[in-house]
Amino acid sequence: MNEPSGMTHRVARLLGDVLHIDPPAPGTDLIGTGLLDSIGFMHLFVALEREFGIGVATADLSPDRFRTVESIAAFVAAKQGGEQGPVVPAAAP
């Protein structure tokens, strides 16, 4: 599995490539700031599947799992490690 900082860097770079944004500061709320909208979400899912060889299932689609670069990196690392869900828990409904 990739080390966390290496995974975070790869996810930040992928976000830049997919969404055409500068790498956000650590902890930036991608959704709250409008950097990641619904269309960007779909492009990101496809890019994550392609880049990291993971599957993004409907059950994975909690916005909190994709709120920051760090939470996306944790999600990808968990998927690559064979876990059924991400390390970052989803918010309660």
C-alpha cells in the first residue's frame, strides 16, 4: 500500500489534472469551497478508478469521504488495502 503522504500527493495531483485546479491547502473542504461539484464528483470517480485500479461503489458515495484531499487519499488507500470501506467515516444522516 502507498504511504499516506505519497497517496495524498498523488490524489492532489489527480485533482489538478481532472478538475484543473491548483492543489488545495491541506484540509481544504473541496465541496464547501465549490472546488468539487456534482460533475467534478463524477469525473473524480472515473479518474480514481482508472488511476488507482479501485472500484467506487454506490455505497461509497458519501460526500464526507471526498471532502478533502486527505479523506480521498484515505479512501483510496483503504480500497487498495482490500477494505470494504474508507478509513474516514461517513457523516450520520
